[in-house]
Amino acid sequence: MRYLFLLWYMLLLGKLVSQTPGEKAILYKERLYTHFLVVDTSEGGCLPAARIWPTMNCDNAWHMQTLCKGNGMVPNKNGLAEWMDGTVHWAFYAAWLCTEYYILWKQQKNVSLLRDELSMAWHALTRLDKASKLKYGQEPREDGFLLRDDVPMEMAAKLPGMNCVKSGKVCRTGIEDGNMMSQDQAIYILWAAAISNQLLPDTSTSSLDGIAIKEKIKTKCHQIISYFRNTEWQILDPNGNRVPIGYSATGYAFAIARIGKIITGKNYHNWGTIINSRPIWSALMQIPYEKNNPTQTEVNMGMQLALCSVIGYPSYSRFTQWCEGANMEIYLLVDALFRKRNLTTYQPLFDEMLHNAPSQGPCFMTSSCTNTPGWSGENRWFHPNYRNGSKDQQGTMFNGLDYLLLYNLYQIVYNVH
């Protein structure tokens, strides 16, 4: 029987090699829901894992002893599920969900299950908002200040082959280690919200409380941006102290206020955005793309391009230069959603990306992994520098949301769905 299974698997693998992008998307979705994501409203629900390590020891010295300070160690067990930059991966998940909904809705297909999932996905931010106050010993409330994740140790039991969890809740038991919102986490949430607001129909209501999903999105974005604005664009925790990671949003405040106006229709500008931030943002928009520019890390470029893809760029040619040079071409597709641009010249590039993606999903140095260039990292749009693999990610499988979002945006922009 074992040999028959191996033969079947080899035949299946051979078939997968020749898969179309659409067939890959189906496989990637199944893989996402099986290995990386639990869809419910409980702790950790609707927060996709960044990556899983199928064969890593749960008492691994680096991950669990050093990075987690010994928290969450499970001796003599293998299988580590890891949540990194939790709300950034949530943003790619939320952006993909709304494109999935839009495509099915335009085809007049049943979207009830996606409606339920969208409802729970946006509820996850409410959960993270309230949980952040509990971490500081305060009564739970919503004000826009979020944890990055609330994934408990028990999540491992819900994912096949996993026995331990590396998450903010498990590893960062104190308030000094940074399991809370920073400017990049917030910017990607706003980016996903803008895409959702652009694509979701006004008639779609939350299955949890009957409120229009777009209204819930606007409310949460208003809370987040107002929190920034009220603290003069310095991210302060509930005790009034700067968060330990990415506390200053001054440089992007002008753009954050702009994206907020697009999403909610409200004005968020104040003296901080006009006097302090606008000159910084204008200077950033004039920097010519240079691969070795020391002021522009991949995280900084990602935030700038994500914002620009929604609010616009003073020079579209400069925007395209940055997208191409930074290997963040997906923002060209997002820009096209808002400005109806013709991207015919880029279609072969996206075709190549979609066809070259590994049939078994993005991975690096795992069993049967092809280590496919461009698809061997955590997320080629958020961390393009590691899209071809990294030595500290050997033995890893990634959630594939970078592919799924690319595939759906391609369908929408090129009208092939």
C-alpha cells in the first residue's frame, strides 16, 4: 500500500508541474486553509501564519530559547508554526479575501461563505484591539491600538504536524518586546482596507452583526488613524509610552492622512501632517531609485509604494521605476485598480511570475521543495530581498498569500476572470 501511495504521489506531482496559474491558485488556497490558517473568531482566528517549519525541533535553541526566551518550548517534538509581522500577513489575507469576493460577486456566484470569512477577518482586528488593553492591565476597549497577534499555544493542535507556536502571545509575554502595532503594521492594514473599500459592494453586510462590511472597515481605519493623530503621529501604548518597534509615523503622516480620507471621507490633516510630514513625504517622492540607496530599506520602500498605489504618485514613471527596481511590481496592479491604468506592457511579466510559481507552494529547502526563484521567501512583496531564499529560513513553507493576491489582481486588472 505504501508503494502504491508513493506512485500516486509521484504521478500527482508530475501533473502539478504542468499546472495552470488557476489550478495553482486552487492548490494554494487548500494549502493555506490546511496548514496556515484557522477561520474562526477565537484567539488566533483569521491570522495566517507567516511560515511553518515541518521538521524543526520545538526546543530549537535559536527560535524558542533565544527569540522566545524559552517560552512555548515543547521538548522532543517537531513542527513549528510561526507568526511574524502578524498584522502585515493579515493585511495580505484581507486584501486577497476582498479580491476573491469581488471576482465571485461579479460572476454572480454564491459569496455567502466568503461573506462569513470577511466578517471574521475584520472582527480579528477588533479582537486584537481589545486584547492590547488587557496586555497593559486595562479594561478591554477599541481605540485603534492593536496587538500584532493573539495566537495561543493551542493553535498548534489545529494545524497538522505542528506541535509548537512562535507568536507574539506565546513569545512576548511582557509589554517590552513589541507585540503591538508599529507604523508598518498599520500602513499595510490601511492599504488592505483601501483595496477592500474599492472592491467590496456596499450591500455586503457582516454575518456577525448585520452591519455593512465597508462601514466596519471605515470605523476601524478611523480608529487607527485617529489614534496616530491624537498622539501627534508618535505611536504610544496605552500607558503613554512609545512602542519599542517603529514608533514614529511622522514621515508618512501626510500620506496616512490622505489614505484615510480615501477610505473614510474624513479629514485627518493637522499641523503635524502639514508642517512636519508633508516636506518629508515630498522629499521621499523625489528620491531617484537606486538599489544601494541606504535610506531606502525594503520595508520603507514597501510602505511608500503601498501608500502610493492608493493615493497616487507625483510621477507615474518614477513610481513604475521604484516598483520594478524594488521588485514590488504588485503595486502597479493595485494602482491600476484606483486609476484604471492600462498595464498591457506588464502582462508578460506577471504571466511569467504566475507560471513560474511552484506547484506545491512557496518553500525553501523543505522535502520535495523546488526552491523556485522568486517564490522561496516569506512574501515576495513584503520581503522581496529574500524572495530567492534565506539561510535562516531553510526548511520552511510559506503561506502563499503573495501568489494568491497577485493571481486575483491579475484577473481583475486584465479582466480575465
